[in-house]
Amino acid sequence: MILLILITSCKESDLQKKLKTADAITVHFYLNAHSDSIIKILHTNNKDAISKLASFIDDKEINAPDCGRDGAIFFKVKETVIDTVGFNVLQKSCRQFFFTEKGKEHVTRVSNEAADFLTAMWSGKTYY
């Protein structure tokens, strides 16, 4: 029984599999959670960074208030955006990922590790 739980908890979602097919990501950081004014843009084609970031975004929805967005991640294949994931990481009590699937917006939790990863990207760190 315990082995079954471990196996199912490590299974990648269809969303994670799709995001991991990206060969590049572009991250827009906004002025604040209630603005769409972009103050920083980061781009990488580092497959380790793309895979790690994609692994943080799961399909386990949460019921949470809309706290705005700190930015957006554009997952790309050959310069074409295949998916966009919004995020809010600066408000510790309201860390969320946002994405649209089949015409419906979904909200999932941002882990502390995911928040640290995005904060490191913001700071210019390139280790993944």
C-alpha cells in the first residue's frame, strides 16, 4: 500500500509532461501583483531549468482567493508558445500558479521550493 502511494505521488501529470516538451521559457515579472507592467524579462533554453520549473506546476487544484499575479511563464517549442502559466510568489500566504486548460482557469499551489526557484531566477542566479 505504501509503495502504491509513493508511485502515484511521483507520477507526472499530463500538464507537466506537456510543459517539459518546451525547448525554451520566457518569464515576465510584473511591477506588482495587481499590475501587468513588466519590469523584468528572463529567457532560458536550459532543459534542466525548464524541466524543474515544469515539475513544480501540478494539476492539484486549490480553492483560493485571487491575489493577483507576480508574473507569467511562457513555455515555448520552436519559438511558439505552447502554454502560459501565471504565478504569484511574493505574498507568502497566497502563492499560486494559474493556467487555462480546456477553457477553464485552474489554480494550484506554489511550493516553497518553486517560490525559491523563481526568486533565484529573478535575482539572476543561473544554477538549476
